[in-house]
Amino acid sequence: MVCYVAVLLLLPLASIIWTALEPGWATIRETFTDPDVLHALYLTAVIALITVIVTAVFGVIVAWVLVRQRFRGRSFLNALVDLPFALSPVTVGLACVLLFGLGGWFKPWFDARGIQIIFALPSMILVTIFISIPFVIREVQPVLEEVGVDEEDAARTLGASVWQSFRKVTVPNIRWGLLYGVALSAARAIGEIGAVLIVSGGIQGKTETATIYIFRAVEERQTPSAYVVALSLALASIVLLLTIELAKRRVEKERAR
């Protein structure tokens, strides 16, 4: 198992680190002072932040509805959650263009209000949210099933409202599942390229995210800069996951004392 992880994860990561650092620190400094790189990283951070907030809120709501409610079409909704896993990101991007692009169903409504969706930030956020939200739902859903409804029912019996019960009982019980889902959603948002490339157009200095910058840099034979940015994205995702894992272990140790 260790060898399997080393081959699939550690060796590629070590290769990226070596390629990024081989030209020297001057390349790293030049990369992170390049206005295009700074804008791409900023845009990626904005998209990831908004995606995390939206997927956390709606992911918990959908997971709670699927676990706690019984209604007609529940099985269909449960299957629909996995749709972003089954669809190619490029297909998601093309669907967004069909809806909001030239001749799209909703384009006249947004044009009348001066709102640009395609080749702008809104479409990039929309496709990223669509692709990332299942991670939160699928992390929270089994935790909700495991904790059951006893504590929530007890809280309501004692006079708590549905919202108070959810905020003071449900959320603390699902917090680690939610945090893992948020971390996976953030990592997916940071690394997304297919759907974002379709709807953004990859306009340099305007709608170019970090992953699209890497794609362009490789094509233009700016390999060291591409690897430096790729390494920064990988480290961001790894640090996020490790921080949550270490925080969880610390809490568990304090409880065990």
C-alpha cells in the first residue's frame, strides 16, 4: 500500500518539486512577480473562496434533506448529486455556454440587465460550484446518517427551534465531515481547468486562472514557471488537508484526556 501511494503520489510530487526548483530561486522570484501569475492566483483564490462558501451551505442543506426527509423523488435527487462525477468538465462548460452564451436560453435576460456571464467571472464560478458541490454532500451525508436524530429530537423536546437544533446540535456533530468536504471542494476548485477553460476563454490577464496559466506556460515552453505555479497549487491543497487532519487529531486527544 505504501509503495502504491509513493508511486502514484509522492514520485510525481517530487518530480514537480525538482523541476520547479532546479532553475534556482531567481525563477521562483520572477514567477511570483509576474503580473499574469499574480492575477491568475488571485482569480483562483476568489473562485475557490466563493465555491467553498456556496458548496458548504448548499451541500449541508442537500445532505440534510436527503438524510432527514422522506419525499417523492428522493432517490432521483440522491442519484443527481453524483452527476458532476459522471460528466466530463468540458461537457459542463459546454452546457454553461449553451445556457448563457450567444443564443443561449438565459442570455437575453442577463444582457438586458448588463450582466456578462460567459467569458467572465460568474460563469467560472458557476461551473466550479457545480463540479465541486458533490464532495461536501457525500462527506456530510454519511455522518448525518451515523449520528441519527436522537440528539436533535431531544433538543426540540427541550424547546429548541429547528434552526437552534441544527446550529447547536447538528453542525457540531457533522463539523469534521463538513471540513473534509470543504477541503476536497477547495482542492477541486483550485485544480479545475476543463470547464473553466471553456467558459472563460482563457483571456490572459483577465480570465486566466492558475491552472489555465500552467496550461499556457507549458505550451509557450515556459516550463519552470508552469511547474512553480503547479507546485504552489499542490502545496495549498496539501496544507489545507493536513491542517484539518491535525486539528481533528488534536481535538480527539484533548477529549481522550
